[in-house]
Amino acid sequence: MSDAAAERREIEYAVHGGVSLKGHLYAPKGPGKFPAVIAVHGGGWRLANLENYRTLGPWLAERGYAVLAVTHRLSKPAAKVYPEAVQDVRAAVQFAKANTAEFGIDPERIALMGDSSGGQLASLVALAGEHALFKDGNRGDPHGSVSTQVKVAVSVYGVHDLARQWRHDQVSRPRDQIVEKFLGASISTPRRFPTSRPKTTARPFSSPGAPKTTWSITKSRAKPSSRR
């Protein structure tokens, strides 16, 4: 990391369900109100990949952006994490907005970013962060009343169609079905979980009068990954 950027590790931004949620902050040195990126790692909702942004975070910080790389509660064989993981990402946004003075962040220029399963979580918060299913889970947080509206959302090969990923899992990874572990149930009837899918969430929860969020969706032409 160059002299233009600084790193702070293991910053606790919430405690949910007895789990301490921590993130790494990469920020430009010196005073300022910097635009900020809340970055959510991928890993099939079950792997802790907080170091995913150890390269991009400093690179952005050297160019004038603060990056808070965050995690979420992870799925386990007997523990689903929907909607809990969405609530954890909401908490990261709220924490950043509540601590703009300490971190030198511009509260009007905050973006959400995620890769793979992290892209799905970032998209859900950007699209439907104020929906009761997600919002109610954060009411007891120190910053639970802070809006999760962001200026920009960036999803890098995000899992935007859970039904398609689920069908892929049946063939490619029948013993490790990440979507079912995330939801805690099969989505053989996808309408059971409409707010878990950004593709179906955009229409019901984006109103004409809501603040606008600029979107960037990056993906390849490949089939759903076996390494999400």
C-alpha cells in the first residue's frame, strides 16, 4: 500500500445473533469528505472472504475513495442466513453513514459493491433495504434508524437469479446446494422467496418517488458458477 492510503482492520460494525461483524477500512490519508464504497465479499453465502478486497481496496483508496470491506453471517448446514445476511449488510451501510466524521466519508456519496453472492446481497440492500423484512431486523442496532439508501450500486457477476443458480446446483453440486443453504429451504417454488431475488425485487419495492441509485452490473457470458 502506498503512502497515499491507510488501512484499519477488524472494525466491528454490528453484533447480530451473537456474531461480531467486522470489516477492513481502506481510506485516503488526510482530511476530506471522500466518496465511500461498502464492499461485500462473495463465497456462496457460506465462506468468509473478507480479504477479497485487499487489492482493490487500497487501489481505490489511493485514488480518493474510502472502502469498507465487510462480511455477514455465514450459512451452515443447519443454519440459513436469509434474511439475516441482508440485515448484516444493511448494518454496514448504517454504520458507515453514522460514522462519516470519524472516517472522513461523504454521506451523500456512498456506494454498495459486491461480487458473486456479495453482489446479490448488495443488490438487495440497494433495491429493497427499507423493506420491512430487512429493516425490522436492524431496529435494535445503535444506528438502526439510519437509511440504507445509496448513491451507486455495483454488482460484479452477482447471483441475481437464485432460481437459475438453484437449478444449476441440482446438477453440478447436488451435495452442496448453496442456494438452499442460504434460504434454509428449497426454491422449487420460487415465489416463496420473492424478496431474495434482486430480479423480482426491483419492481415491487422501487417507487417512482424514491431516490435514484445508479447501477453497474458486470458479468460474463458463462453459466452459473460452481465456485460461488
